[in-house]
Amino acid sequence: MDLLGEDGPSFLQLSPRLREQMVADVSTRAPLEACGLIAGRGNTCLAVYPLSNILQSPTRYQIDPQEQFQTFQLIEENGWDLLAIYHSHPLGPASLSPSDIAEAFYPQAVYLVWYPNEGAWNCRGFRVHRQSIEEISIIVNGGEEPQDSSSYSSSSSS
């Protein structure tokens, strides 16, 4: 698993089940920011791993380093790649914050931002490379399902 490479997906493909699992995660943890990792192959998301936000904040997140390390090991063991890092903005905005951009340490990953809009959770995806930001498409359809039953999955369309 190349965690620091710069080539990442140009779009993400998610199953409805993975999307709904992620919606459940961000809904349950609101009004605090939720966060987690998404693993898969190519552009196809296969597993979502909700992780602890050690900042316990409605406006910032930091993934628990031990949980992050353990999840990277699981991703590696399954032969998958880190495709995305997700977090929620329960109070908005529907885009990356300046701190999100400054702390985007994985240039190959897509950064998903979940935000509430008219009573529903929506998601946008971004690639961040050397402070430049590119929005990417998120396609929800029936894709491959995770083989690891311990995974928690989801996604959205923007």
C-alpha cells in the first residue's frame, strides 16, 4: 500500500450500502465531527472504517493514531489501497476548511466532506495536492462488496 504516492482515484465508486453506513456514522456522531478511512481497489470502495476523533470537536478532527495504524495494517492485509479519508462538517461548510487543506498529508487519497443540507447528509470529494484542490465525482451504484465483515462502509454523491 503506497500511502504517500500522488496518484489517486479521479472519481470514487461506492455501493449504496457503504454510503448508508457512512451516513449512519456521521449522523450518530453529530454534532461532533466524525472521521474514518475508506479502502478499496482502483476507484472502487470496498470497506469503510469509522475511527475515533480524538479532538471530540464540532469543527475539527484528528484520527486516533493507534486506530489509524491498525486500520492501515488491515488495508494492507486485504491487498487494498487507502482510497479516501472522510470526515463530517456538522456545522458546515460543504467544502474543505483551511485546516483540512493544511493537514491533507495523503496526496493519493480523496478527502470526503459530509455536511447536512435540508435535513439530509450529503458528501463532496476533493483531491489535495500541494495546496491545490480538485473536486472529484462520487458515484453511488452497486459495486463490489467488502470481503472483510468487520468493515463499516459508506459514501455519497455530490
